[in-house]
Amino acid sequence: MRNLFLTLLLSVVARPLLAQGAPPHGAPDQPYTVEYYYKVQWGHQQEFLQLFLKNHYPLLLKIVESGRMTGVKIETPANHMTEDSRWDYRVTIRFRNSALATTANPDEERLIKQLWPDQATYQREEQRRFEILLAHWDLPVTDITPAR
């Protein structure tokens, strides 16, 4: 009986704590935004960017053309940060909806072979891009700006 009472008490007390977490994502048919952060080995930022623009950005643009994504934006910070919080590039991708953002693109391999017929060079350059990468993280974001 005592355990049952404690369980009920904890569930009542914990409920407001759970509500203080991150805001929920939008409806399944709403746009879904993910920020992709890249931290590159010091001194290799330009090499990484050149490889990204050559071997990944064209693929992203093709996926935008297909309608799976609605936009791609590449940014770099204007000022420096501490090393532990440093990131060099942020790529923000807006997907048409959350399902498209969280499932594999069945056309991706075909597009890669179409865009880069020399697969050996493509694979070697992509490997180099990831060799000079120190960290990479994905951050889904939710727009919670109140409507006017």
C-alpha cells in the first residue's frame, strides 16, 4: 500500500517537470528544420568547405529540386568562440515534413552516381572531408515564435 501511495505521489509531482522540456515539434505535415554543425581540425576549414561545396552541396540542391527539402543555408560564425564550443559551419536544412527528414532518401545513391560519375574520386574526397572533421552534430529545431 505504501509503495502504491509513493508511486501515485511521484507521478503527480513529476508530471509538471516533464512539461518543462523542449517544445513539441510541429504537425507531421509541417516543415521540419535541422541544423547540422561541423567542427573542423584547426587550419583545415577552407579545405573542408571546398570539399563540402564540391561533393555534398550539389546533392543537397538536387534534393531541394526534388521537393523533399525546401531550403539549404550554409553559415559560418563571424567571431571566434572558445574551443569547446567552437563550430566552423552550420548547414540549416528545411525539409518538407518530419517524415522526409527522418527517413532515408531512396534516390540518394542514384543522384550521387549521376552527379559524380568518377566514384573513386568522389569516395576519396568524401573520405578526406570526414578525416579533417573533429565533430559533427545534428540539431532539429522548432520555431516557437508566437503568431502576431
